[in-house]
Amino acid sequence: MRVPIPKSAAMAALLVTLLVSSAAWADDDCVDPVASWQPREALRQKVEQRGWTVQRIKVDDGCYEVRGTDSKGNRFKAKYAPASLRIQALEIRFEKNADATGYLLPGQ
């Protein structure tokens, strides 16, 4: 005897399966061993030497994530490898009519 399965239940089961399988494939952005991480204060000094103001440093996906403002008042979010303190990603929210020349390559 076949028992009909409602479409909504089948879709929910498929969605749960996809979510669980994608979580298993998720990976950290940075894979440095914790023993080799540099202190947050070293990163704070590095960022402030660029003229940026740090509002927060946290760990996200195995990376240091820094949020703050640049010297022109634009908000930024940057990810750094915790062992080398090399920048991995940078997102900037420019204010209206902001000057972005410090972020563009020559000729752009």
C-alpha cells in the first residue's frame, strides 16, 4: 500500500537535506593553527598604521575580522589571516560623493 506524501512535506525534507549537506561542505576561510596566531593587538596596530580606526576585532570563519572606519570616514570590514596578518578580503562602504582614489589601482 502506497501512502501519498504531501508536496510540502517532500519539499521540507529536501530543503533540510540540502541545508545539512551544505553545512558539511562549509569550510573556514582561514586555516592557520591557533598556536601560530598573532595577538589581536598586533593586528590593531597594523590597521591603525594605515590611518584606519578600529571599532571591533573578532574571529569569523577562522580569520580575524576587523570593522572600523578609514581615514576619510568610510566604513570597512576586512578579514585577515591570523598567523600572517595578511589581508584576505576587504569590503568598504563609501559615503555619498566619497573619494575612492586610495583604493583604486593606477589608471582606473
